[in-house]
Amino acid sequence: MTPRMHDMFDRLRREGRTALAAYLVAGDPDPSTTLAAMEALVDAGVSMLEIGMPFSDPVADGPVIADAHHRALRGGRTTRGVLELVSRFRERDATTPVTLMGYVNPALNMGLDAFFAEASASGADGCILVDLPLEHAGPWSVSARSHGISLVPLLAPTADRERERRILSSADAFVYMVARTGITGAQAADVAGVREKAKRLREEFRTPLASGFGIRTPDQAKAFAGSVDRVVVGSLFVETLARGGASAMDELGSLARELVAALDGAQRA
């Protein structure tokens, strides 16, 4: 775990807070607008950024995020371009953790060591590869850690207890709890299921927990307050940026502040 990520989770635990993380697809609609959106979201109180690496077959994503992947690819965006965008963000922000999120093929195309070495040099802290199963993650985890990158596993709602333990034990930064079965998008998260599972996991592990998929309103976000360390919102921000482009920064900031206020308010109640 990088110092940036460690400091963030340590602060959240000390403050007893559930923080907001925001997901964007790199290069949609263009790199400069993505960079401006990253900065606007952090200014509005977002504690971590997840940056999607455009891919032609984003099988875990619903129409909103899948369309963003395809727009970015049509615009000529590449995996190395994503890393260049993170480098540009790091010139202005040295403290906000950035996790890359995507699929195996683009990283494999670069080569494991080359991908993680360049990701580290760009200033990324972690990487989530949605279609990398636990059984095949060993070489990827070794390569990531050798370059100071945390490979973040996904925990599906359908995982049994033994698989849960294996996944939690494999993580060196945090575990991403998928809040419902299916793809990203508007379908509501399974709040009760996540809360019950998170409570049980916290009794056995100290690994920080994040949860996403199907979270897009303040009411949905605050339902997770106190159960996980971070709530991840993606489709809402991607949709807003797709609609407004460079003119959407004020709206992005307003949406993020509402979500942060809902999380903080729920924890003070």
C-alpha cells in the first residue's frame, strides 16, 4: 500500500468516516476535460479517484460507462495515455490516491512488468482488473507489489465464506465489495447484503472495504455510511460529464458535495 493510500485509510478509521470515491473513464470526452473533472471532484471532497482505462469490451459495465469507453477509444485514447493523464494530475495533486480500473487485456498487451512500472511512475497507487479471477492473480500481484502498486481484488455478492477469506487475505490495500450482481449502472445496490457482509468481515479482518455498483444518489450513499470505508460512485459522474463536457465542472462538484454531505451527515446522526 502506498503512503498516500495508507494515510487516507488511517485518517478515515481515526475519524470514523466513510469517504466518497469517484470513477471516471480516462479521455472521455478528452484528456484535458477528464483532468479538470478529477480536480473538480477532489475540490468537492472526493477522497479517492478511480480512473477507468478504456477497453473495447467492458463486460462488467452498463451502457453509460460502456459508451464512455467506446467514445474514448474512438478518440484515440490508449493505456499509456491514461498513465500520462495520471502523471499530469500528480503535477497538481500529490496526495489524493488514484486507482486504475479496467480489464486484463490492455495491461497484458503492454506486459505485466511494463504496465505496473509505468503505472507506478505515473503516480498511481492501485489497480483493479475486473476480469482477473483470484485463481490467476498470483503473477499479477507479485509484479504489482514489486513496483509499489496495490492489486485490488473484487469481492462478489455470490462469494462463499472460504472465498471471502481468500480474497481478504490477498489484499494489501483494500477490497472492492461489489454491491450487487450484474453490471454497473442505475439498478440499485443491495444495501442490506453489503452491510451484513461488511459487519461480518470487519470482525475477522482489518482490511479496508470499498463498495460500488449501483450507487448514485445521496440516499443510496448514506445507507452505506459506517459499514464500509469508501463508497464508489461512477455512472452518475460519467453520465454528467458525457452530457456537459468541459461545462459540467460546477455540476460535478455540486453532485459530489451532496454525496459527501450525505455520508458525513449519516455518520453524525
